Amino acid sequence: TSVDGVMLIQTVEGFANVGIEIKTQDNNINATAIASKYGTSIIKCKFGDSISKECIHNSSYRVQVLHHASVLNLPYMLFVVASATRVTYSVMCHG
């Protein structure tokens, strides 16, 4: 499996590794509307909940994110939607 990046974050429980998956914004969703709806730079969700399904709109992307987390034993994954010039929104998913 190949994540686009890995970072270390500090949580209330301590430090945790986070896998990063970046996807180019496509015309199948209104990414700007999703970003505006949640009004935060990083949207928080749990794998498989309604927020993750809305923000990680493509089922193959959701499978890919879950696969990365499972194979690499990562408690968190950051899914990033970006255009060629900027990040539109990011989703921090946890198990």
C-alpha cells in the first residue's frame, strides 16, 4: 500500500502516526460547498460514519483510506481534496 505521506500528531492520548491520502478535486462533488458546510480546515469523522461518506464521496477512495489505515496500523488517516493551487478541505478519520 502506498500513502501519499505520513505525519505525527499529538492527541490527548499522546502521539499518533497519521497517513495522508491526497486526491485532486473533481467535478463529481461540490468540494467548496462541503468545505463551507463544515467551516473548519480539518473535518473530523470516524471511518464509515455519515461525515466520512459525504466528504470521501467516492467509495473506492473510502476503501483505499481504510486499506491504508489497516495495513499500516494507523489510527488516523487524513484525506485531502485539493485543486492545482490550493487545498479545498481535509478530513481526519479515526477508527
